[in-house]
Amino acid sequence: MMRQRALVAAGLLLAAAAAGAAANDFPTQARVEFVVGCMNQRGGPTYDNMYRCSCAVDRMAARFAYGEFAEAETFAMLRSTAGERGGMFRDPPRARELVAALKEAESEAERACFVN
């Protein structure tokens, strides 16, 4: 009985670890691009900017799977495309949902990581 409980507990821990790894699947290159872009928006490469922008990308990675994050960023960047072509980035319900989730995550990361 005790051995069964230990096996179940070990299995639950492994499942939790695997779920955490799957939820935090941002490739290194994507993390670096995010941090470099973030630092450039905040005045350049300083230690404080690197630290805060690293915090922000960690927040994004905790909230989104990488594919969903990339899709949300694409919708957000291309939604200002004029005319009919831009409609495919503005109009679908998925686009609106992902852009709203991205903005919410960015606001949360701003509050958590960029406190002065």
C-alpha cells in the first residue's frame, strides 16, 4: 500500500514537471529576440533592461505556449495592415482573443517586471 502511494506520488510529480516543461517551450532564439527588442524599446542594452526584459519573457513563456505566442504577436503586428488583406489579421475571433490575451500578458509583465 505504501509503495503504491509512493509510485502514485512520483507519477504525479513527473506529470506536473512534464506539463510545466510543455507550457514553457519558448526556443532560446525567440527568448533572445524578445529580450533584445524589449531592451531596444527601453533605451538600449543595460543590465537593468536585460534583467527586466528577461523577467517579461519568462512571464510570457509561463502564460503562452510558444506557438500561441507567435500567433498572437503576428496578429498584433499585422492587424494595422490596410484594407481587405488586413482583415484576416483583425476580424477572426481567434485574432481578437489572442491579441487581447497578449495585451493583458504584456500589462501584467509590465507591472511585475518594470516596477521603478
